[in-house]
Amino acid sequence: GTHTTGNVFIPQAIKNGAVAVVFQGEFDSAIQDSISEALEFTKNTNSINPDKIAFIRVTDSRLVMAPLSAKFYDEPSKKMGIIGVTGTEGKSSTVSFIWQLLKLSGHKAGFISTVQYSLGEDAIANPQHQTTPEATIIQRQLYEMLQNGCEYAVIETSSHGLSPKLNRTGNIFFDAGIFMNVTLEHLEFHKTFEQYRDDKANLFRKLDEHDHTKLINGKTVKIPSFGIVNLEDPSADYFIKATKQPVLGFTTEGKAGKAAGEGTAATALPKIPDAIPVLLGRNIASARFGLTFDMSEPSVIDKHSKPLPPKVFHIRSSLPGAFNTYNLMAAIEAVSRLTNTSLEKVAALVPQLVPVKGRMTVVDKGQPFELIIDYAHTPSSFETIFPPLRRRCSGKMIALFGSGGERDLKKRPLQGQIAAKFCDIVILTDEDPRGEDSVELLKMIAVGAEKEGRVMDKDLFITPDRPTAIRQAFKMAGKNDIVLLLGKAHENSIIYADGPHPYDEITEAKKALSELGYK
């Protein structure tokens, strides 16, 4: 219903066997004629009695889609523990880590995310450019998880999915909510940062909508309800106040975030609210193929009210990137709380975690330069991934990226400026231009790069065709250089005005390396 009325699809739905039609507004003469034709078609083909088809007019068909879907699938979220993860960055990785840790802890679980989903079995690629599916799809997926014996479902909850305008997550009974961060994004939809943040906070408000008593595998179970927040984000207190459930926090004291990166002084941080148990990450070390840090559990008060020293666990993982410290702490804390398992036992499972496709994915075919593919596509994600790479790069850093068409315009020059600040060469290329002119879109990004001193056709290039741009980057790269392909990662297409064109970043990168003799 974003670009056209859904009523135009009613005739085809009837021909496909729909027995009920929920719609809003009035039918114009063209739609009415098409519906009459479709009803005549069903009568002539004996597929269904047209007199038995119910037409139900409502004020807002999108709003009722969630409760109707939930009822149709017999309220699957009332029979599983449901965990929601929201934030501008880190959602997909955190969802995946929670799912993996639940499985490693002996609990059957499913998940839904931007990158992949699982209905209780192995994870498979998500073919959609949509983080949180429409209510009809998400309720069906939850139902299939339930049929496959899942105890838990982990859902990546986008601001669009949580917005009452779309109501994709309506009638999902969340038990736990995790807030990673919130920065400027999707303002073309939410209009203001305040509305964007408020829509995301609906996840925490949903925790107060039921008593968390659920029927799990035929038994009535009280699911622990709680929130988890990144205490380094200025909006942490806003999310804490959005729910009456207990809230826990995590922080690296700024060591893993943005320009602070690894091993540098922490940036100014928000004051930690009183009475919030805090999980602390310190001594963070990230290298090309892994991450280590120390995690201390919240302080404990004994019966004499004397604080006991917190336990400290050394975490070792094969996940690159200091920012994964946030994702891991949130996941460990969530699984420990949900399953009533000690933090120590959950933390011991971290070495078995595998990274998410397209999240700091290293492609090595023997080329002299380091090649990293990542989904980073916002100013805040650029500020997170560039600084630590810049510090360890002894050669040139080459960044290749674009920006989504028909999306927030304000972020484009910021992307260019941040990339130019940390990278020696910036190559601008198609991400998903949609209906916009590719070159004009990329020029908007270039404005920011030029502010940082980049010069067009010297160390700043506009090459709309992405495969061509990748080959351009590889030819410029040499020993000790780092090449970053950003923004597409796991996605399986590039969207142009005429629709999606099949595309796989990792496959294209490997093909380009092969052409250079690296196989």
C-alpha cells in the first residue's frame, strides 16, 4: 500500500482462491468491474462459490493484518519465548549469536533477520531486502518454528516493523527486548530522529502487554521478561524508561565504539542509571581473524550488604571487529537470563560461534591485499569499522560503497566525509539506486568526501556499475593495503528503477580476483 492501493490485487486473489477479502476504502469502477469478472471466473471454473466469499471493510487494512494473521496461525508467539533485538547497527549479528548460543545450550530455536532465518533447522539466506517481514509472513514463520519444536524465536525488529503505521510486529508477545543503539537512519520514513527512536522503543513497551505465561511444549511456563540496553548509547535511559520490566545493561566504557576503537581513550559516555546491573567488557583486542576481551558480571551484594568482587571471564572468539564485543555481551546476557544458565557457562560457548555472512567477511585467495566485505552503510557503522582498520593498516585503505536510492538524503555526504577521513581512496558505486539517477546520487556522497580533501579522479571516483568498480579497486590495491566492499554484503540483488537485478558481492569479488589470477 505504499505506492498503490492493495485493492487492485483483490481480483487476482479471488481467482487464486481467496475465501475472504479484507479491504479499506471504496472500490472505484475499474476495480469493481475487475472483481465482478473474477467472481464470474470462480463461478465458471467451479473453484469456489462466489456467494461464499466474505468481503470485510475496515478502517485500516494494514492495522488488522497482524491480529488476523496471529489468529489464523493460532497465536504461535504465545507458545514460545520471543526475543526481539532492535538498533541501527548490530541487530543481525546479535540475533544470530543468541540463536547459536541457545542451540549450543541445548534449546531448539528459530530466528528471523535481515541476513538469514531459521524455522528450527539450519539457517538459510533471506531472499528479501526486508529486516522484519510483513505480519502475514512473520506469523507463518513463527507457526512453522512451533511445528518444528522450537522453544524460542529470536526476531530482528526494525523500526519499520515496530512502527504502528505498518504494525508488522503487532500481536507478537515479546518476552525480552534488546536495544543496541540508535543513530540517524530511515528519516525518509520516520521524518524525525525522535519518531525513529520512539518507534524502536515500542519493542520495550510490548514487554508490558502480557504476563509472560506461555504454553511451551504443552506445559505452562513463566518466561523471564527483561530488557537489555547498550549503556554507551545516549538513548539508553529512554529505552529503560519505556518498560516496567527489569532492565540490564552492558558497556565497554567506550573502548569498542566509534572512534574510540581498541586501545584508545574512551569517549564521553552517558551516566549509567541507578540500580541497573551492568555487564562490563574490558581489555578488548581485535585482529584480522578474531576478538578477545574480558567480561565481568554485575556486582553481587551478599547478605551482609558487602559488595563481592565480580567474576571475570576471558572471552575468545573467531569473530573479527571490536564492535562484536557489544553484540556478544548482549547475546551472552540474554541467553543466560532466558535459560537460567550462568554467564560463565554461556560465555564458554562463544568460541563455537560462527560469523554472519557479510559481516566483516574476509575473502582471501592469495591476493597481496586484505579484502573485507561488510554490510556497513550508515555514518555510524562507518565510524565503527574504519578507525581500528586504519590503525592496523600499514598501506592504503580503499573503500567502495554507495547509498540507497529513495532513502535518507542527509546521510549521503556524511558517508563520504567519514570514509574520506579514514581511507586513502574512495570509490562510489551503486548500492540500490532504485528510481534515482545513479550518478547524481553518488555526487551527493562525493560532496562529503571532497570536504575532507579528496579530489575527483585522483583519490575519489564515481563508477556506478558495481562489478566494474570492484575491479577498479582491486587494480589499485597492493601489498599491505585493505580493500573494503561495503553496503551489499549478504544481499542477493541491486535494486534499480526496473526492479532487482541478481547480484552477490562475495561471488563477484571472487570472480574479480580470479580474473587477476588469484584462485
